[in-house]
Amino acid sequence: MTPHGPTPPTGPGSDASDLVDFDVDLSAQEVLRRAQVMASLGPDWDPVEVLLGEEAAYDLLYSGLDAEQQRIYDDLVAAGVLPDRGDGRAAS
């Protein structure tokens, strides 16, 4: 990591305009972090299965709503807070 210009003077009377820019490249750290995440997930991790499980959980979460809960659910979908699921009605 080298500065783009000479080192600015410090101490009394130094001017903030004398400061220099410098860059820090974190791409190697990010590659290492991602590799460690993938290693921690293990070889049996199946992202498609995880997504299907999440969809099933949402279906269960919004199933069996009474009339008031269904109205609130519909209001939240209309406001864009919840995604539209299927025909816009919670599963029964």
C-alpha cells in the first residue's frame, strides 16, 4: 500500500490540503472469506433444497389464517411489505 503522493507534513501549521489518498485492496480477503463460508457449508449443502424448504416454511407460515389475519396479509402484500404468493391469498 503506497500513497499516491509525498507524505504530508504533520504538526502545527500543516494544511489539510496536503493529505494524500491511498487505496486498500480487500479483494484477496474477500476471496478467502467466501472460501471459508463455502467450506463451512460442507459438501452436502444443496442451495435448491434450502430454497424449496424456505418456500415450504413461508407456505406454512401463511396457512390457516382467519379472516382478520387474511385481511392484514392482503394489506401487507398490497403495500409491498410481503411478496405476492401465488394468487395473492395465503394458503389454507
